[in-house]
Amino acid sequence: MGTSRPPPRRIKIRPVSRWLPGVARVATISLLVFLAVFVSLRVAGPYVISTGLVRSGIEDRLSRWTGYNAEISGRPVIEFWPTPRITINKIAVRQKDVNNKLLGTIESISAEFSLIDAFRGKASFHEFHILRPNLLLTRERDGTIDWTNDGQLAQAIAGAQEQNGEETLDTTLDADIGTITVEDGTLNVTDVASGKTYRFDSVSADIGWPRLSSPINAVLIARMNDLDIKLDFSSRSPLLTFGGKNAPLRAALASKLVNAKFDGVANIAHLFSLQGSMSLGIPDLPALLTWAGRALPDAATLKAFSIDSDVVSAANGFRFDNVSLGMNGSSASGAMDVSFVPGKRAKLGGTLAFDQINFKSLFDAFVVRLVAGEDHGPPDGGALQQLDLDLRLSAKQADLAPFKLANVGASIIVSSNEARFDIGDSQFEGGALTAHIETKRGDFDGGGKLQMSIRGADFASLIERLNLKGPLPLATGSLDLSVSTALPIWKAGPSDVTGNIHFRAQSGSLPGFDSEAVRSEAAKAEFFALSAVSHRSFAFDRLDIAADLDDGAAQIKRGRIEGPQETITLSGVIPYKSSGLALSGKIIATDPASDAAFPVLPFFVGGSWPDPVLSALPSNQQPGNQQPGNQQPQQEGATK
């Protein structure tokens, strides 16, 4: 039997259009059509689009946007791949007046343009790249910039309105912008009032601004006096901002010498319209002043400064709340306000609470040195001399070199003819300290005065902590100091002051003065070093010393140290400018009935501090009548 095989099956191949899903088929066809049109436009563009049309279009666009004449002298270059882009070279921007004033030049501008619009005989551009612009601007005496109010941008700024806190713009004034990139630019701003020109080099910028009615984001980098500066800026109402109206904005300035931020509502034309949060940080104030070409006496003591605060405009000024202030590592919190009343000096007031503060830095920052004006500055002492201060301060710990204070309450008041710093209350070495510093005269260089009062302080602890040498009284006592100087107070030293000092104490000791050893040595030697014979202290029940200060010397008016059995009296001069001594004194019996047991011992103290030389005098010779020849060694020591 034979076998039969079924005939072979035929496989039918269907067209692609039969087995592709309907949606995919439509998408594929659309993509092919798009690619065909895209390629056709790119291929046909160079033959169909007029170079002159695109060039005149961008030239006209620049002129309409700026309100100035934009002149293009270079040959334009048009590219069609990967996107249509035109590059124009050698552009000059001039004013539209008889003077034809040059405001700037640009090496080249490139921008993307629409092929469809170009085929229709129109030119529309976006995504601009500006290479090496060089702009020359002038700030007039009234503060305005020599920039026209004509042009599409200026018209949009003028036409922008605020509605419910948002910017609105008529559609007839709106326009596409896109992204603007600036590379290696230069900006020169001449200030007519001061005669100075401020130059910004290496200017680069990335500006994102889709449409005139859209929010703006910008990053600008420039160099000024060899300092790199970066500015981040954004606003959802840029036209209101540029038009000098209240508008929300964020700005951050960054450099190695100063950093600043603001986030809120501001008016760039009128700074008194301000509400938001701000911060300012200066890590190196002396370096910043050097960069700015200014100088302040002893500004190096105020190294770093920072402030973070909420700020709101008030009547003729600003109010700063939630203030966080930093100076040289010290921090404070509180509130401040500054006012600028027409016809009056600006005034800064407020209350600040410090955890720890160095008053030396505070003096440099707020009172004498800054108020006195800048070295090499204008004759009136600079803007800071035109600022009044009224600050209330408190601190848990404070340094008032060489003293350390606790729980301090102080104030700073500066007016047109005086500056005052007061410590109204403070704890000092177990006692209390108050102080008053004052400078007078409008230029603050005519001198000043210092008054200080200490009550119930442990001077023994202070002398030990300061590691002071010599026979100094170790006791709990009180001190009053009142001195003045005719020199600028920031230049005056100890030898430049006049005044008086008064120290008194109870129940203490005078180390390095052994009255018994002094009596014994005086009977054997004409003169001797006090430290060589005094190995015990002189205990006293009462100490009272008062002196006048003048020309680097203290003239002892009253010096009495009363012990249980003996009393030391002192008079003479202490030329502290040269660490010298020229004192006469006596050791006498505290109780006159004990004169026989403790006879009078006159003596002279010379040499230099802290190792004085003592010479006994005949008991019948008054210290004021001593013979120069007999006291030659001591006199020489006193003038060292």
C-alpha cells in the first residue's frame, strides 16, 4: 500500500500595516512625517531663508528691547544643525540722540530662531548667548542710571501691575525670552557724585526667564578689585522688582570677604520698603576694609562679625527682630531698630543679650574707633560718625582687659558731640564694678575720660591671677579711678592721662615687707634691696592710698598702711612710665604709747619696680630734707 502526504501549507505574509496595532501605526507614520519635515527644513533652510532677514530681525529685536540703537558691523553666521542659530559679531549699543553716546559693545550674540517664522518672513529668537559684553553706565547725581525708558523691556516694566500680591502684565506687552547666558563681560559704572568708577570684570551670568511675565532665576559671577563675587537672584515678580515696586525676591551674595542673604519683599528703589529675613557675615573685617580701600584704627581687634535677623520697614527706618549677633566668637540675641529721620542724624538703638562678650571689640565696633571715623577717610570722619547709638547690653560673662566680669548690665550712647559707655552693674572678683567712659567734641579726637568704681573686690585673687609682682596689697578692698586725656582716646596710653586714684582696704597683708627685718637691716646697711631681707608679709588692719596721676607718674597724696602694732606712711612719686620709684616713708608705732618699742624709722625707696631698693634715713632727718650726696644711689635707681 502506498502512503499519501498532505499537501504543504502556505504561510501568508501580511503587510506591516495589517499586524501593527492601530495606535502604533499612527505614531510611526507621524514620527516619519515629522522626521521628513525636520530634515527638509534643515536642508532647505540655507536656500530659502534670507540671511539678511535674520540679521535685521535680531538687530531690530535688540533695538526694540533696549530702546537704543543696536549696530552690527560683523558678518552674521547662521547654523541649522542641530538647531537653527544665528551668531552676530561686533555689536555697538548707542543712545538715540544727537550725541549718539556709546553705552557698550558686545563681541558676539548668538540666539536660536524659529524656522517656521523665518519661512513666513518673520524673525523670533530665544536662548541668547552673549560673549564679552562691555557696558558703560553712569549713575547721575540724583541716583538714576542713564538708561532709557523706551524699549519693550522698559514698557513691560512700566506696564506691570500688582494684584493680590502677584504680578500681572497685559498680553500685548508680554514676550518670549528663554535663557540668557553671559560670558566674560565687563561692567563699568561711573558715579557722578563721587567721581569714582566701579569696574566689574569677568562677568558671567545664567539667567532663566521664559517670558516677561514669568518668574526669573539668575546667577551672576563677577570680579571686583580681584575679589570674586557671586550673586544668586530670583523673583516671581521680576518686572515689579526692576520697576522699583514692592515685590517678593530672594538674593544671596557670596565671597570670601562678605556673605549676605535676603528672602522676603523688597523695593530696590526705596530701601525703606522691606520685609523678610536677612543675614550678613564678615569673617575678616580688616581684610574687607583693606579691599575697600578704607582703614579704621585698631580694627583688627574686631575680626569677625555676623548678624541674622527678621527685618521689617518702620517709619523712616527698619526694625530688626529675632536678632542673632556674632562678634569675634561672642554671640548675642535681642532686637534693634535704625531710623533715618530727615534733617537728623541716623540712629541705631536696641537691646542685646550676650552669653560672653569682649568689651574691647565692642568699643572698636560701636563707640570710639568707628565713631571717630576712618583714617584716610573724608574730613567729617565718614558715614559712621553720622550715626547715633542708643544700645542696652547685658552679658553673663565679659572681658574688660585685664578684668573679667559677670552678670553685666551696660549701655552705649553716641550723639552728635559725645560718646558714652557705661557699665551700670557687674560682678567683679566677689564685689561690684561700675564704669563710665566718655569722649567729647564733634570729631571725637579731642580726648575723653574714664571713671571706674570697684567695691568689695578680692584684689588678692586678682593680683594672683594676673601674676603681678612686687609688694602689692593682698586684701578685699575698694578702688576709685578717674582719669582724662587730651589725646584721641584710642591713642592714649597710661602716660597720657591725668586724674586720681584711691584705694582702700581692710584686713590684708603686704607681701615682701617684713618690718622687723627692715629695721634690722637698716641698722647695718646704708641701702639694700627690699626683696633680700623681706621674707614675711606685713599684716594690716587698714590701708588707704590716694594719688594724683600726671605725665606718666603717680604723686602720692596720702599713703597709710596701719598694722596692729606698726604703721607705714608713704609719700613721693611713682614714675610708672619708666617703672621707677622715688618714695619716702616712715615706720611708726600704730599706738603712740608704743613709740619706745617701735621707734620712728624714716626711709627712702628708690630703684625700679618690682624690686625696689630701700635706704634708711637718720631719725632726725626729714625725708624732704635728705642730702642729695648721701642718696645718690637711690636717686639714680629712681630714674631708671
